Amino acid sequence: MEMRPNANAIVTNKEGKFLLVRLKKGPFTGGLCIPGGGVEPGELSHETARREVLEETGIDVKSPFIPFGFCELKHDKAKKQKIVMLLHASAEGIPRETDEGIAKWYSYEEAEKELIPFAKEAIKIWRGGKVYFKLVNEEVGARY
């Protein structure tokens, strides 16, 4: 079974809407998910989140990504297991369609029934307001 660290982001705008992607491929095709993906070697989770949000939605997030938790995912049929670092950021802009899916701002009520289970759980954790971990860059002693 393949194991890979991921970083996914809950991105909200000033109206309190969520930046979500309607997936075009994979086991959850058609469902709504928060943007994110695999951490590349040498990349920190907030760098991954920024890159993935831009790639999947066209939104270039300028605010910091703040970590708030993690999820462990296992998909037996796809033979994949992921440890997902969850981060939050604020942004504005007009999302676009990409190879991954169609991005759009949604209120939770608009999206709730179509959220894939992972995205629903991530939003639930974020809404709980508790921080489950913090990232520290040991090289420079900086906190993210």
C-alpha cells in the first residue's frame, strides 16, 4: 500500500465561504473536496498547501497557512494511505476550472450534502476551533 504525506487547506473568503473543488477524477469523482495534495521532498506543508491551492483552483493565497490538525486516510480499493496535514488560510478571487476539477466558493450549507467524507471531517475539525499541532521550522526556529 502506497503511503504519502499530504497537505490540504480549508480556504475561506471574507463572506465565510469555502473554496472547494468538484473532483473530475478518482474514487470520489463528482464530490466536493478541499484543495491539497502530496508533499514534495524538501517542501513544508504550508508550501504544499499554497502550491496545491493555486494548481487546483487558480487562487494565489497571500495570507499565511495556519495548521490546525491532521487526518489519516486509508482507501483499500485504491491501495493508498495518507497522512494529511490540515491548514487554514483566507483568500479572495475568482476560482477556475483545472485538470483536477471545478473550483468555486460555497457556503457550508450549499456544499454539505456533496462534500466527500474527508472534506466534511476536515471542516468539522476546523470549525471545532482547537489546534491539534503546530509546525516549527527547526532550521530557522520560525513558527508557521
